[in-house]
Amino acid sequence: MSSYSKSEKILHKLYLSNYFLSKSSLELEEIIFGPKAKNILVKEYVFITGLARSGTTALMNKIFGTNEYASLQYSNMPILLSPNLWNKKLKIAAHERAHKDGIIIDGNSPEEFDEYFWKAFMKDSYIKDGLLPHIVEEEIVNKYLTYISLICLSKQKQKYISKNNNNILRLSTLKKINNSKIFILFREPISHASSLMKLHRSFSDSQREDPFVLDYFNYLGHHEFGLNHKPFLLTSNFIETKSQYDLEDINYWLILWINYYEYVLDTFDDSYMLISFESLVNEPDSVFEYVSKNLQVKPFPNSIKKHKPMIYQPVPCNLELQNRAKQVYNKLLSLIKY
């Protein structure tokens, strides 16, 4: 984001803030490329979700690295709803992403940009003082499938992958798509909450220094942390108690974690595939063997090196919340199938 020129920032604002313009660009895509896109049989739809900082990007990159899946990439920015008309126009040099977590991105890196589709076609109806779970109308689902076929056409692939933390809001819709596979990632709650709070502080500072960073997050529906933070409003308990804690309090991020993963358990479908961050770090080959068996891909090569996440020092937190989170975490672990 910091490398964008003034003209590129203006283009982002012009397109991404104007749903009439962006939706019109998709209509133009359909007119020009729709006939070809209809001939593409999408064999598999992979949806990856989880609370931010749970390893979703690592899993996405591993699967995308097979070169068998289409996804929106940084080069598709900012004309996201025209993947063929605006294919690889934006050139981005390799650099560490803003999360400062060692993940290197460039113009070819996949990212969760398809959230913009949902924002545009649902007119931000699910975004209030937090993000609300929702059922998507059939007409919009069909438009989304058309959009995916256009993305697949632009990348010359027959499989699609989306890593989108906001997909938790519409899993009941996505699981009904034929040939869909859904992965949900989770992480030990105290370290997860600590990581979220750390990034909240970091992105808040970045957004104060550069207002475009804040605009960028708002355009794309990224509200996990920063000055534009909006929590997932998934459970009544969280909605009733979230105001008790400040965003600088680890307990806020802990109840946010509980809110997210209690909802996962309450709405769990046996077809969902759970992956823990800890096993992704410590036993990556076992995890990727499980993933490859459940996808239409060849076995992944063994990992050359293991990721070493930051180790967070123990932080005092509410004991009742800590025990509740541990119970949820253990229940999630018991549902793992690898």
C-alpha cells in the first residue's frame, strides 16, 4: 500500500468506493467474456476461513502453489470485478506484507479480495457496528458463480480457491455450492488473542500515519483490527458483553475468539475440515497430506522448513474467560480428522 503512487490511490478510491461503477464493470465482463466463461466447468471450489492470524494465508499459499487453482491476486487490484479486462495490470514488487509476519507477497500472490464482491452486491447490508452472519439470496449466489467462472477464465484454471476470513458469515450458503470444500482454521486462544491485539495496535498506528491504509481496509471489508475494527457479531453472549472491555485489553480479544469459535461449534457441519495453527506449524506434512487427500490435487512435497511464529509471553487475563476458551479449543481439537 505504501508503494502505491498518488494516481494509483486515486484509481483505488474511484473504483472501489463506487459500487455502481464496479458492478457495471462486471456486467461488461459478462458481455465480452461470458460466453467463454460458461464453457468452463469449475471442478472444485475451496473456501478457507478462520479468525485472522490462524494460518489461513499459509494454507492458501500452499494450495495455490500447486498451480491448479484460480484466485484473485494483488495484480487484480483495484479493478476486482473485471478479472479479464484488468488482468495483471498492477505490478507489485516482492515485499513483506503489512502484517510483518515474514510472508512475502508480490503481484502474483493470492489474497482475500473476493469479499469486495459480497460488499458490492449486498450493498454492505451485513456491515453495521459489527459484521453479521447472513443467508445470501440465490440471485447473488448465481452472480458469484458467474464471477468465479470469469476469474477461472482469466487464470486458465478449472478450480477456484478463496481465503476469506469473512466467509464465516455465509458458510451456510457456500457449503451448498456443488463441489465446495471448506477449511476452518483455529489457534490456541491466548496466543491468538495476543497476536490480534498486537496487530490491532500496529495497523492503528499505520492508519493514523497514512489515511489511505484505513480507506484500503474499508474498501475491502477488512475489519479484523485497526481503527476500522468491527467485530463478528456471531453470538448473543458476545454482543451483550463486548462493551465491558477496551480494545487495549487482552480480554476483549479473548472474548472475540470465544465468540468466533463457539459459533463455529454451534453451526458445525461434518463436511467442514478443521485445521489447528499448532499442527500447521509443528506437523505441516501431516496437515498437507490430509489436505491433499480431501482435494483434487497430487500429494504436496514435504516441507523444507517449519514456520516459527512469534512466541507471546503469558498475559494476565480473566480466568473464567481463559477456561471457557480452553474448553472451546479442546472441543475443536477433538473434531480434527487428521
